Amino acid sequence: MAESSAKKVAVVLCGCGRGDGSEVHESSAVIINLSRNGANISMFAPYMEQHHVIDHHSGVVDESQKRNMMIEAARIARGEISPLSELNPENFDAIIFPGGAGVGKNLCNFALNKDDYVVLPEVEKIVRAFHAAKKPMGFVCIAPVIAAKIFGELGCELTIGQDTVQGGRWPLASTTKTLENLGVVHVNKDVTEAHVDEKNRIVTTPAFMCGTAKYHEVFDGIAELVKMVVHLA
């Protein structure tokens, strides 16, 4: 793809690590597939303290630590990252949010109050601007909860996987009911698949919402999402 015709895509991170920030493998898969599709990639994260810090070996919260979302996400971005406050939707053709528990702790508080959660105002403003401009948005893993809160009243279509547990393959299947209560039309998809809401230009894929997902399956699903986002841009 020629440089002049390359799509400009913003990727929003929120730390580094599945338990308290952006999921590293999902983020990497987004970046690799955007590169493969010839996109110009810019990464952003809120310049704010993250909700808490998880010891990713033990899974225990480390109360002695405080970390900044953008500074942590710079590990994923190889240092090339900007504060979310500098993201101007007018300068981009699309936006993608990788998953990770930090999405539900830092970019919104879904993990803490799923029945009455709120999206970080800075994030909501940006997402609404992309939607108003009819620019495509990709949400990976748990990140669709952001779109659900903002656009559920529009009956937007999203997937976070399957709506039944299926022997532990989809341990968070009940989350689909929470989204449907917001007005979302949940579409069942497997980990290697993505769903596109043509009307709202929202693309979603389950990724590690699948409890038995293999790494390459997550990569393949994100590849589908990225391909759809770039196509819509």
C-alpha cells in the first residue's frame, strides 16, 4: 500500500499486562496485523495512574506499586506512544482498542461495577467522535463493553464470544446478558472470528474471552478484525 493511501489507525492501550492493563498478545496481534495491512499506526494511552498493579506471576495485587498507564504501555509500543489527550479523531481513519482486564479497570470501571459502570470521559468523547464521523472502530476481547455502554441504546451489534459457558470454554458468557440489558444485540462468534456491525461501523472479536483459546486462534480472530476495520476505513 502506498504511503499516501495508507490508513491511519489509532490504537488505544491502558497499561501492560492482562490483569491490570492491555493484554500483551492481543495488543501485539493488533499492531502486527495493522502493519501487514499497510496501515500507519499511532499508539495512545491515558497519562493517568492505573487502577492497581497486579503481580502477573502470583495474580495478587501489589499494594506497594503505583504505575502510569501510558508509561507502562510504552513497553508494548517500543516507546512510541502519546497521551490519549493528544488523539485527534480528525487525524485518523479508524481506532482499535485491544483487550485486557485494564480495559474494565482503567478505560471504564466495568470490572468493578458491571451493573452501573461508566466509561472514562476522555475515552467516551473520542469514541463518540469516531462514530459521528462514521469511522470504523475495533474492540477486542472485553473492550466491547466500552461500545456497549456508549452505543447500546442504538442496538449496536457486538461479540464477546458465546452466550453459554460450554464446559468452561466461555467462562464469562454471562457478560453477554449484561450487554444485552444495555440494548446490545450480541452475536455469537468463535475465537477465530470477528463480527462487523455495518450500520455503526463497529468490529469486535472475542480473543481471550475464550478460556481455552490457543494463541494462534486469538491472533487469527484479531487478524479478521483488523482486516475488516481497514476495509471499512
